[in-house]
Amino acid sequence: MDNQDIATKFDDINIHVDFLIESCQSFQKENTELLAKIKELEDQLEQKIKKEDVYVGQESMMNEKIDRLLSKLDGFSEIVPGDEKL
């Protein structure tokens, strides 16, 4: 192997090393962007879970109120037909 062949090999290796460095930098940038997207989606999911919890609480409260009103109506309907003095 002469000096020209060695220089050519080093040039080839240098090109490959540059390509690997560029690839790593590109992957690091993409990884950073993906981590930011994951954080954003996790935050959105947390907000939706909180909203769902509020909704479930409100729905439960409304169901309890409806049940109480229905119980009152049931109690009233039992009193009215049996009370012939009115």
C-alpha cells in the first residue's frame, strides 16, 4: 500500500465518520422533538383525565339528586291516593 492508497482510505473513513456524526446529531434532534411531543401529549392526557373526573363527579351528583327527587315523588304518590280526606 502506498501513501496515496492510505490517504484514500483515511478520506473514506473520514467521510463515514462525518456521516455517522451527522446521523447522530439528526437522531438527537429528533429524539428531543419526540420527548417534547411526549411531554405535550402527557399534559393533554392529564388535563383530559381531570376534566373526566369532574364530569364523573357532576354526573354522580346529578344522579343522586334525581334519585332523591324520584323518591320524594314516590313518597308523594303513595300519600295522595291513600289520603281521601283531601
